Amino acid sequence: MILTGALAAFLLAFPALFSIVNPLGGAIIFNEVTTQQSHAQRVALARRVAVYSTMVMLVSLWAGTYILSFFGISLNALRIAGGIVVSMRAYEMLSAPDTTSARKEQEARPVGEAHSQNLAGFAFFPLTLPFTTGPGTIAVAVSLGTVRPDGLSAMAAFYAGASLAVLTLTILIWLSYTTADRMAAILGTVGRQVTSRIAAFLLLGIGVQIALSGIVPVLHEALGR
């Protein structure tokens, strides 16, 4: 039962986070904004970004709902709002993936312009925030935290599976950014567009599912009165 719950949480969290982070597309942009850096510098930056991304996503996943509930926001309301935000973000990515990539590249551009400085200072901002794990990723992680089940064992299994999804994704971020120069040559422009559209379509479905997890209980409660 615990393994089943953990696996279900992993299968829910990983595609949702993978779609919004899109490490493959991010690696291409990472390569473009760090063209003046050595391979060793890129590897060091990739490692730091992976560590910082883990922290951002885990804090959002584990504590995001509790922080928001402190302000009196119900879980169902957060699920609906989070699902809508994720769906809108997915629709934006699906309809204009090139615009989204251009915006991300502009956010990370200060790294490329600051090649003469210590790049470690830019690992968190802007490479982690807002480039890799920006507001969209935080919204997804918080929304995932709202669908946790009741019961101690079920909740533990959920967080174990979701946390494993975060760790798996950060490994992919590290690998993608470390080999960004090689990936850019392999995928090319067409490959980047295809990857972005597939990720956007998956994210749209996940956003709708998250919103429904809040709408259904609200409707059930309203009709039951």
C-alpha cells in the first residue's frame, strides 16, 4: 500500500514538474547564455543550480500549503487556483513556445553578460530563480502538495514519492545543463520546439487534473447541502 501510494505520487509529480521545468529546453538556453564560459565553469554552475532547485521545489512541496493556509486559504481553493495557473501557463507554452523560450533566455542573460565576474554568485539568481524553477514551478509544487491524502502512512508515502520525483528531476537538470553544449547540437531548433510543445501538452492535462481535484469536492459539498 505504501509503495503503491509512493509510486502514484511519483507518477503525478514527476511529469508535472518535468513539464514546467523542461530541463531539455532549459539546457539549450543555458548553453546560449554561457557560451563564453569554460566547460568546467558550466559544470560547476549546473551542480549549484541543481542543488538550489532541489531546495526550492522541496520547500514549495512540503511547506507551501501550510504557509498559504496560515493566511486562511483552503486546500480546495488552492487546488483550483493552482490548476488554473498551471493550465494557463501550459496554454501559453503550447501556443507560443518560442516566446516562452525567448523570455527565459532574457531572464538568464545577465549570466552571459557577467562572464568576467564570479559566476557562482549567479547560480541562484537568475539561473535557479526565475530561470529554472521560477514562479510556475513553485505554483506546480504547491499545487501538488494540496492533493496529499489523509492519514499518516498515506501522507508519508505521498511525500516520499513526490520528493523522489523532485530529486529525479534535479538529477536531470544537472545532467542536461552539464551536457548542454552537446544537447544543443543534437536537438537543434526543430527539436527544441517539439520538446516544448509535448511538455506543454502534458502540463495542460495535469493542470486540469489538479483543478478538478479541488472543484469536485466543492461541488460535492455544495450539492450535498
